[in-house]
Amino acid sequence: MNNRLSRPGYILLISILVIGVIASAILSSLLLLGTSAAQVSFSVQQSNQALAAAQACAEYALLKLRTSPTYAGNESLDMNNGRCELLQIGGVGNTNRLICAEGQSGDVLRRLEIVVKQLLPQTTIPSWQEVAAFSLCL
Amino acid sequence: MCAFQCLTDHRRARSGSLLLEAVIAIGVFALFLGGIGFSLILGERSTVAGGDRTRAVFLAEQQLEAVRAMRARSFSSLTLGTHGLALTSTGWTFSGASAEENGYRRNVDIVSRGTDWMEVTSNVSWSFDLPRSGSVSLTTYLTNWRKVATIGNWGAMSRIALLTDSGTPEYQKIAVGGNFAYVTSSNALGGKGLYIFDITNPAAPVRVAGSFNLGASAYGLTVSGERLYLATDNPSSEVQVYDISSPSSLATGNLVNSFDLPGNGKARSIAVYGNTVFVGTLDDPPSNQFYALQMSETGPMSLLGSLAMSGSVLGISLQDGYAYTAASANAGEFLVVDIFDPQHLAFAPGVGMDLPDVQDGTAILTSGTAALIGRMNGSTIDELIMYSVADAPVPTPPPGPWTLEVGGDVLSLANTYGRYAFVAGTADAAQIRVIDTVKLERNEAPILKTYDAGAAVNGVFYDWQHDRLYGVTSSSLLVFAPGP
């Protein structure tokens, strides 16, 4: 037994195996990190596309409301890099209207809630914020 | 002999094994090193490519924000085409067809989607070397909602169109949606219940869908998107909802939904908030007079709640979670209903106002911090009253109320988004009045203009898209424009 352990080939072999395992783990991590970086960047892209789509719907709703106060929302718009959906516009008339817009790109959703204090003669918006879930619109 | 020979053979065999082992070991090690190298390069490239894309996305977002900043300064600065962007001392401006920064080529495409409506696509591309190339695009809309709208001088109002029906349509109320005006009518003398006019040119309205017949009298109406809501006297479906996506060809088949209220054909006023429909009826004990209904596009309408109002509800105006009603109750001509929870309708704290004398409330209008109530004619009262609802839904004067003697029944009210209000009714030689509500509040002479329609004006509607006023007598459609 002692004869076997004292043979230098085993020490070298075990050392190589241990170093190999560590090296493999580091390489796997590098590979995963690289893949993750690519996925994250793609998610960032989709997220920004979804936000741009949500903002598009919000702008569209404001334009429609200014031309027709009875505009009800409940509309979807398709764009080159995403799509957006308007929920039912809240409120009636020229004051205190609520707009809820949801943009989508891939699996990513971004949502905007906008409070319109007055539409005409000059549109005033005290609140334009992104939300995780709609609370102003049903 | 054999022992020596065998030892020699064994040594030869071991020497070969060692060589083979060494070759295999070197091969395995080379493969291992190759894997290491490949993994290192692949991981590094993925990380770098991810970074490239992330930077490109933020640059694309920066471009969109730059265009938004330009829009905020002037919508007209958004010229169509493909542009580069440059930051100058005065802010972002278009510069050339593209711009390049740290290896990223950037531009924006601006395409018109309609009046005051642009589609903006922010493009960023890069090509550092073959594996490190790509592109990112973000698309959004920008509209000119910051534009300040102008209102004409309604103190110099003039009639620009008069369209008279040769029959007896008995027009009641009017509402406008898009390029069409919808007029309800009584069918007592042969009216068709609903008339539709194409007002693409407000100075020359044209009746469309002439063959349509509602088969009942209709009174209050409201347009919400592509739906027309009617309060009718049809005993089995007082509330009717029509699809008005093609008003010129409206037919009975366009009925989307209806509801049979308790009682027998008493619906008179209607208002809509989202998918909730509020209906007021004539006094019809033991039925209630105020209803909340749930509109559905796929199933029948359903009753959410109702409230006894002790009289007819002839007008409804919604604002900030409250329904302001013009009612006939002698002790409460102006009643306010809390509609935050339509399934549990209740009077707002304070209930409402008992106006002087007993004349019915007939029309109501809320706008910002004011509520205007019109009443039937009375010798001892002013028929138009304005309350401040700035502090509470049910007014607690002072300040106000501010009143105006109309000299006849007030049948309908409308207003611009500014200071003008329109009062329509039966007053001799002044069936339409233009009121300055600011002057009314200051106790100054508020009447800016009167118009003699020669007959009672039953309904008025202000179309803010075209800055036009529409009115109906029993047989005529009138269109008004402001002065210069």
C-alpha cells in the first residue's frame, strides 16, 4: 500500500484531475456568464421595445382623446418591434381622464398609467408613470 | 534462456505502452486545452456581444428621448425622413442622415401616420468585426398632444347650417361622435326614434341611414367610442346600445345589447363610464329611478345596482366618481349619487340641493369645479343655477350659487372646454344663449349672445373637435360656428 502511494505518478494524476475539475468549473462558469450576458442584453432590448410600444399607445390615446372625448380605448396597435394595448379609458369629458397602456415585445410587458388633469385647451398631465400592475384602470 | 528472452520481450512491450500512453495523454490534454480555449473565447465573445447590444439599446433609447425633446420644443421640427442627431447648444437637432459614435451608427426614421401623428423608429447598428455586429431598433409614436387648442369667439356665434325635416320627427336630444351627429326623437307623431347626420362638413349636414327606424321614442343618448347608448320608451328594452362603426348604414341588426328596466318604458337620461351605464327614469313607483348597468360585448347587460330618487331623473352628468342628476323631486332637484361602487349606489354626503320653489331640474352639466343646473320655467325662480363643486360633490355655498333668469324652460346644456356654456330651451326669441360662466361667477352680465330659433331648442351639443355647436328643435338641425 505504502509502496503504491509513494509512487509519484499517482500524485501527478490526482493533481491533474483536481486542477482539471477546477478548470472545467471555471470554464463552465465563463460559458454560462457569456450566455447570460447575451440573454440579459436581449431582455434589455425587448424591455425597451415594450416600453416604447407602451408610450406609443399613450401618445395615440392622448391624440384620440383630444379629437374626440368619447374615445373609449380598448384598442391594440401593432408596430415593427412590438405591440401595445390600450385599456378602457377612464373618466368622461375634458377633465380627470385615465389612460392605461401596455406594451409588449416578446415575453416582456411594460405598463404605463397616465392621469390627465385636462385635455383642452392645453393637455395637462400630473402623473405619467410605469407600474408593475394597473391600479387605475379596471 | 526463456527467462532472459521473456524479460526482454516484457521490457519491449512496456516501452510501447509508455509511448502509446504518452500519445493518448498528450491527445487528451490537447483536447482539454482546446476545450479550454474554445470556452474562453466563446464566453468572452458572448459577454462582449451582450455588452455591445446593451450599449446599442441605450443609444437607441437616447435617440428616442432626443426626438421627444425636439417634439417638446416644436412638433413641426419633426420632419419626415431618415436623420442623424446631434446635440448642440440649443438642444438636439437633426444632422445629416446618420451619426456615428464609438463605432455605433445611429439614425431615426420618421414616418407620418396621420395628422399630428408620427411613427419614430430609432436605429442603431454596429460592426466591430464579423462576430461583433448587429442592429437594434425601437419604435414608438409621437403625437402633437401638447398643441394648445383655440376656441373661437362664441360671443359672435352665427348659424352656419339649418336642415329642416318636412315631417314631424319631434327631435329630442343630440350627440356627436366623429363625423356624425345622432339625434333622438319621439315617435308619437311618426318620428323614427333616431336620426343620423353626416357632419363631415358641418356647414352642410346630410342625413344618412334614412331607412332606420328605432320603433320607439328615444330621449337621452351618449356616444362612447363605437357604441351609441340610447334611453328609450321601449317597454321591453329601455336601454339600447348600437354599433356605430358604420353609421351611414345603421340597421336594427347593429343592436349590440339592450336592457329591460323595471317599470314600463320610462328611461329618459343616460351616461356612460367605461363599461358602466347609468340610466335615469321617470318617476314610476315602486321602481327606483336611477340604475347602474354593466355593459357587455359578449353577453347580456346586467343590473349592478339602483337607487330610489323620489322623482324623475331627467339629466345625468358624471364627474370624479359621482353622478350629478337633475331631478324632479320637490325637495331635491339637484341630487348627487356616489357611483364609485355601482353595485352599492348611495347618495353622496349631503345628498344634494333643494332648489327654491318646486320647478323640476331638467338638465345638468359639470365641468371642472362647476355644476350648472337648468330647470323648468318659474316666475319666482332663476332657471339656470351654477354651483361650485370644488370642495365637495354636494355644494356647500358660499361661494355661490350664481343664477340667471332664462325666461323659459331650460331643456339642454352644453359647454366648451373653456368659459362658454350654452343654454337651450323655450325662452321666447332666445332659445339658445351663450353664457360666460366666469362673468356669471363674478356677477357680471354673463349673456354673450342669444339666438332666436323660432321654436324650442330641445337639445344642444358642443363638438370640440370642430369647435361647432349643434342644436335641435322639434324638426330642425342647427349648426353654429363661433365668430372670428
